[in-house]
Amino acid sequence: MSDPERFITVSLDKRGVSCTARLLTDRAPITCHAVWDALPLGGDVYHAKYARNEIYTLVPPFAPEEPPLENPTITPIPGDLCYFTFSDTQLGTKSYGYETHAAHQGKATVVDLALFYERNNLLINGDAGWVPGIVWGTVVEGLDRMAEACQDLWRAGAIGESLNFRRA
């Protein structure tokens, strides 16, 4: 018996914008179950420097053990929700631009929950090379509004904004 469809709301709360995503439990079941069980999740939002059209938040690990690389991609498409696991040293260099008081600093493991909002993304990092992500959800409603807000975030700045994931 397959899992019922599950939906979440992804939001930029300060901007008052959200979209609805469907979890891809058939393609990334371990990741989807870990995320679903841990919701709500969120925190300060960042706009990608390397991957291009991506916003993300960094949260402490929440799964009993980190999911395997199921449903991987290095070329996410608009509406993809991706899950990445990083060590503190992977995100510790100054080239990433995180302030010294960022919530993830000093944590041994950090989870990156990301939303890709436009085309032409490539998950390659100058320090580490290819950075495959787990595609665990897809936006099914409201991506156009969210993409506009993401562009505003890129141009106007992310300070004071949060990216949040909640059960719909």
C-alpha cells in the first residue's frame, strides 16, 4: 500500500508569500518521512551564490540518521525542493558569506532545505565540486508568486526574512 499524498506550505513569512508543494514519497521515501515527521522547520533564508536560482535555510539535523542520496540531482528544475547535508567545515569558509553568529556555526552537521524557483541551476561548488541534492518535493501551486518574492529577496536582501516549511 502506498503512502497518501502529502502537501506542505513553503513560505517567506516577512514577504507574506507562500506556495504549496507535494512530497515525493514514491521517489524519496526516507527523506520525505524524516521531513514530514520534523515539520514545522525553518529559519533565516539565504539566496544561493553558486547554484543560481535557489533559496534555502540551514537547520540542525532532525532525522534519526541522515537520509541516503535518494532521487538525486545536480540540475534541479523550478519547483524542486532539495535536501542537503553538510558538515561544519564544508560551510565554514569565508567564501560562503555566513556571518560569524549564524545559527549553524559550530554545528557538526547542518541540513540545508532548499527551494529552486527558476531554470538553469547547476549544483557545483568551487570548493567542493559536484553537490548532489535529494529532490524530496515539488511545488504544485504558487511558484510564480514565490519566484517573484525570491527575485525580490535577491535584489533587496534577505536580512530579517525566514524560509519556513509547514504541513499544509
